[in-house]
Amino acid sequence: MSEDSNLSKRSIFTFSVFASALLLAGISWAILQKEIKPSVRAIEFTEKISVPVPKEAKNVQIWIPIPLNNFYQHTEILSVESPYSYRITEDKEFRNQLLYFKPKTFPKDQSIEIKVLYNIVRKEQRAWNISQNGNTSDIQTNLSIRSFLEPRGLEVINEKIRKISKETTSGIDDPMKKAKALYYYVLRTMQYDKSGTGWGRGDSVYTCDIGKGNCTDFHSLFITLARASQIPARFQMGIPLPESSEGEPTGSYHCWAEFYIGGKGWIPVDISEAWKNSQKADYFFGNLDVNRILLSTGREILLSPQQKANPLNYLARPYVEVDGKPLTDFKVERNYKNLSPKGLIGDLKGEKRT
């Protein structure tokens, strides 16, 4: 084990002892949190895609989602290596940005290779950063807040979901406390289980009935329960990062949710991570760690230019169409390595970015 790793463990232990002493002295966790600066993580992130072009192909289109920019995340494109020109586009509803490629000529029965290199700085999202005047982490979409009360794609509210939401929040007037009760309902009743079929689609009705799934299913259920209680909620898609200093993401994607409270803004929850680590259940209501990249927001996404096929259930990886039909048989490689946030951290202070 490295000296840095041992030092980190000693620091965590020292802080735990310190925190426990303060709590025993009657100092609340909320007050303690305000004295701790949020963590920051900077990485160099590489994404390579290899798209096999069928012999008979006449038209190829490639959309690569660009990790989002907001108060908690700054993304800078360092380079795009491609034999073809591209442009940056933005979907009309959620304003997810994309690298769009439409080569006029391309090799048949060969592969199109594209490599994108980013610098990404991620700041821990903490509950105390939610001011009374609104949450500066907000992603500016072209949708109204009220639109996040409406069903969308597989985020459906049926009578069972409506009944659960009503019973779980019975006697609670404060929308924040309602959201917390629904958070713990999902945490208590769901199992993180990817066996069998049907999981991973974020089908709220199916998830409610079967009571298991992955992060997509956990948060689809929470979103619909929140909406049934008249709390706007939305879906956030990202990429999970291990704590190690370099390597590959721990999975192809990881998602979470946000709910909206007037005067406070959008507040995050990560229920599947709370399920995996019960000691952090309280933390993941209103807080997010730095070990993730926010890639896109929303469900039923229409790209720009609009794809020929159906809206995307969610946007977790590049999307390719050949002659107007989705191509799924292509390779995506992602790697990261930690950088020093010094010199990059200023990008997270809310300055206007170009």
C-alpha cells in the first residue's frame, strides 16, 4: 500500500474521531459540515470509439455526448482526433451538448476511429451549497420546472405508484421532508440486483412491481414517486470513477436523480449508491461525491440533428446511425488519470465559460 494511501486512511480516521467528539459535545452534523470544504477532483478523461462501417452503408452519423458544464463540473475539450470534421450541437429540450460527425465519404468495411481528450474538474455536491436564493448547480434546460412533473417515456405514474407516494408522505407538508421519506422508501424496498431480464431500462412501473434493478431503476422509481407528490424530479446520467488515480471507469454508466424545491433549487439523490453503502445513506440525500462525471440529463432524448430512430431512453454513450438505423455494435474505450486541481479549480467558481 502506498504512503499516500496510508496517509489518506489516517486522515479519514482522525476526522472520524474529531467528528464523533464534536457530535458528543452537542455540535450537530449540519454545523460540522459547514466547516468542511467540499472535495475537488480533476482528471484527464479520454474516450475512444471505433465504428465498423458496413459494406453497403450510404450514410453514417455519429453523436458523442460532451460531459456537462455546471457549478459542480467544468469540462474542457483538449483535442478531437478524427479524419472527419465535426460540429458541436445541443439537443433542444435538455441542452445536452454533442460532438456531431457526418462524413461525406468514408471507408467501407472498415472502422471510423475517433478519440476525444478532456480536462474535467468535479466538485463535491454538498447540501449546504443549496442557498435560499436557488441552487447554482442548475442545468439550464429549455423545459419549464413544471414539465418535470409530467410522465416521460418509461417514467410513468400509475395508480400503484400514486398510492405508495400518498401513503409514504401522509401527514407531511414540507416538500423536502416528503422527498426524504420517498428516498428512504426506495432505499428500504428496492434491491440492487441485475439478475434476470427487465432491469436497467428505468421502467418505473416494472421496477415498482418487481422491487429490484440497477441505478436506472432505483431513480426512475424515485422520480415518479416524487412527481406523484407534486415534486418536480429529473434523471441525471453519468460515468462512475474509481478512487484510484488512473484507470478505466467502474462501469459503462451510473445515474442519479435530482428533485426541485422552490427557493432551494435542484437537489441530488443517489439511492443505489446509498444501498451499496448503508453508512452513507444520509449523505446521498442531498450530496454527491466527486467520483463521477455528469454526462447528460433527461430521458426520451431527441439529439441534434435529430436522429431518425426513436428518442433515446437515456444518453450514456455515443450514438450511431447507419442509413437511419441505430448501430450498437461499436466499441467505446474510456480512461482517466488524476490531475492536480491547482490552476483548474477557478473554473468551478461560477465564472462565465466559453
